[in-house]
Amino acid sequence: MGETMELYRRHVFVTGRVQGVGFRWSARSRAGELGLTGWVRNLPDRRVELCFQGGLGEVDEMEDWCRTGSPYAKVTGFSVSDELLVEGESGFEIR
């Protein structure tokens, strides 16, 4: 019997040049590499919002990735909070 991994969930808002630069697609790719579930979306105020969950190390890595983002992004603002876990979530989607 395998051990159950403790899960963590983060909610992130990123500001700067983060729309129209492949941020969401890169986020989905990075989350997939890390085995995270969750979602990413553009907001009308030009921010990008992400919510992701997984093991602590992977969640921390994704949070760090969000501080820089995709190669053409320029992140100038960042906020993060812990969130309640979502049961039964699978994959990482672009909304």
C-alpha cells in the first residue's frame, strides 16, 4: 500500500505583461510537467489568475514559475494565497 501524498492548493494573481505572451499555455505546460491539477485564465483587468494543487514541492515550484512566467512575459505584480483543496479535480485547464 502506497502512502497518500499531502496536497496543497494555491491561488495566484499575476500582473504585468502577462496576456498575449503565451502565459496561460506555458502555465498549463509547466503544471503538467509538475503533475499539478488546476486552471489558469485571463481576467478583464489584464491580470492572469491561476489555481493549482499538488505536493508541496511541486506547488512551490509552480508558484516560483509564476513570478517570472513565460519567456515573453514581464511580471510586475504577484499575490498568492492558500486555498481549500478541490476533490476529484483532474488535469490543468485553460479557462
